[in-house]
Amino acid sequence: MTSTLIIIPAHNEADNLPHVLPQCQRYVPDADILVVDDHSSDHTGAVARKLGAIVVRLPHNLGYGGAIQTGFRFATQRGYAYGIMMDADGQHDPASAPALLQAVRAGECDLAIGSRFTGTMTYRTSWVRRLGMRLFAGIAASIIRQPVTDATSGFQAMNREVMAFFAEENYPSDYPDADTLIMLHYAGFRIAEVPVIMHPRLSGESMHGSSWKALYYIAKMLLSIAIIVFRYRTSVGAKRPVS
């Protein structure tokens, strides 16, 4: 077993994995790859196994957050020192993964966020999504008191302590984004941004989908952030685990 695990949540991504997994193996050859099959109705799990990934299939569809947390629990139970979190749809360019991982390995931070805005974004998104990105970057920056350009990025690298923290009951069940950064800040973890390359998804439908889903995401995230701030400011928040 290697020290690094790439965690890829996947729901009906059989068509995209043959493009994504070989690139992961190319750019992070010393890492194991875990595909969390979120109860797909296609051949996601079979395709991932054929391409050499470890596969955990969930008995029910838990959503993006549930699938990611499954990956954190897998990594923690098996003693991985580092994790890389990325999507199965081809949006996150594996060529950027080594830079994310290096920031954590070098001790510069506990969590490295891949920023498309300090790096390269090769596509345009809807105005609702752009609004959400700017809104939550501003909110996160004001709370954690450091510059944040891409608080909604799911392209991240982290150390063992961060994975152990989120392996417990600290991870949102859906749409984990800026709220998780704020959680980590209150728990005493160090956060940094690293420029990355992001592309449009290769095929299939984004979890944000229509503008209505994007609006729901904004409302849900605002509520989640408000709850987290209230909890931690009243000294009820989770504590950082001891290594």
C-alpha cells in the first residue's frame, strides 16, 4: 500500500472513468485510487475495477457528500497519510494533482484547495453558479481571515488528520463546499490554495444541474454556514483529532 489515496466519488460515470483514471495513474503513479460507486445504475464499478482502481459500492445512493465521507473512512481505516479528492467527470485535471499533494506533504497546509481562478478554467458556467462561487469565496475569506478565490472547489489534497476529522460526523451529506473550509478553520487546521486546471465535464449531468438546483445549493450552503458559525462560536463545534 502507498501513502496516498485518490478518492473519486462516482455516480453513473462509466463513460468518463476510462479518460480520468489513466490520467490519475500517469500523474500520481505512486497513489492508490479508490472509486466510491454511489449505487450507480450503469457499469461504473466494473469499469473502475478493470482500470485498476479499488472500488467500494454503496448499497444506496448517498449523494456526493456521503460518497466522499466513505472515502475518508476507507483512507483512515487503512492508514493512508494523504488523500486527494477529485471528481470522476473529467473536470479536475489530474496533471494538477501533484502540486496539490506537494503543498500538503511539504507541511505548508493541512488542506490544499485547487483554485481554478488562480489557475486555469477552460469553460464558462452559469450565472447562478458564478454568483454562488463569488458569494461563498467572499464569505469564507471573511470568516477564515485569509484570501479565498475558489471556496467551492472539490479538487483538494489533505493530510491524515483532515481525513480523520471528516471521517467522523463532520461532513455534509450533500454539497460539501465552503462550509467544510469554515469547519476546518474553526477546528484549527491550516488551509491554502494552489492553482489548478479545470475543464468542463466530459459527459453526463452535473450534480448542480439546472439553475433551480443551483439556487437550492446557494440557499442550503448559506444555512449550513450559519449553523456552523453559530455552533463554533458557542463552543459546541467538533475538536481537532489528536494524531
